[in-house]
Amino acid sequence: MAIIKLGSLISGISGSVGGATFSNSRSGPFVRPWSRGSNPRSTKQSLHRSRVATLSASWRALTDLQRAAWNIWAVLPAQNQTNYFGDTFSLSGFGWWCKAGIRLLEAGRSTIIAPPSAGYPAAPTISSFNPFSTATGNSNFRTPADEFLAYDCFLFLALSQSSSVENPGNNYALIKIWNLQAGDWFAFQPQLNEAFGTIQVGHKLHARIYRQSTEGLRSPVATIATVVAS
């Protein structure tokens, strides 16, 4: 289904209608013929599908009162989501059950039965971000001490081969998750190499870093980007 935003004329469209797929890039909107996507069977994709199936089954096993609690919590203003055009919308209770559950399972935690009772974490503070080529160092970022003591840390990265790129679009990959770290720095060179291969001097690495609560609520994002200098 396409998402269309109407102005005096159509001002935004994303998705598929008929035989056409509409999308956007840094160069602007474009349209291409619709085609059936591939059916990836990577380890990560298979794990994700397994988690969704497990969460769907556990949702059905909840009592009516438990499902009602999630539905009530899901439509509170604090849970509003934002689509591609910057408009807000609400997920269903089931949508949030899966969203929070997958986040917790990704972090190696148990899912929760009742909806979250605490608020959203604040965005993390990033003191420095140091990407290295494979041969010269161990890529890391630093935060004030104990910034993640009561939270899990999620790191997403995107790589640009040109230092002039300011926005890599949606080309971010989940690189690493840390649990309850008491230190002030986080290293990720092996995961960086696995995701992108050998990093070259002059490449630009873009980071999105979140704090996540033990109830699966994620903070606003902290963003930082640095050109690989050595």
C-alpha cells in the first residue's frame, strides 16, 4: 500500500500503487515498476521471522485484560510514531507488543507481559566517535562514564565512500548491542569489518546510537559522523 500526503496537489507518495512503486532518495522522489521482492533466508532474517512468530503466539496467549492494557497504552500520545512525511500515527497494542518484544529479544532480554511502566530514556551523550581502517586501530565511541549503566546500547552504522555525504538515507545496519556497560567507551571494529569490509581512509562513517530500557523503550537518537583519518 502506498502512503500519500496531499497538499494543494499531491506533495508526497511512498509505496506501491498498481504496477508502480514510489520512493525517495537524496536526489528526490522517483518511481519504478513494481516487482516482487526477494525472500532472504539469512540467519538474521530467519531469526527475526522466528521472533515475530513467537511473539504472535504469546500475544494470543494473553488474557483479554492484558491485551486491553496494551491497546490502551499504545494510543497514549507518548507512544505516537512518525512516518516518512513527518506525520504522527499510533501503533496497535499488538504492534507495540511485537516492537518492544523484538527489541528486548535482540538485547538478549526476556519479554514483558504488562506494557512499559517507566518513561522513555533520554538520548545518550556521545563524547567522541573514532572510526579506524582495519590496519590502524580499534573503532570506538566514548560517552560520559556510566551513561549506559541502567540501559542497553544499540549502535547502527552507515558507510559513505565520500566524505561529502551528509545524509546516508536509510542505509543503516545494526552493528552491535551492549548490555549494562559501566565503562565510558565502546569498541566495535570486528562488527564494522563484518558489515562493511575493509574501511578505507577518507570513507565517512555515520552512527545512530540509542539507549534502550529494560522494558524495550528506546531513547531519541544521538547521531554523529566522522571521516576515517587513519
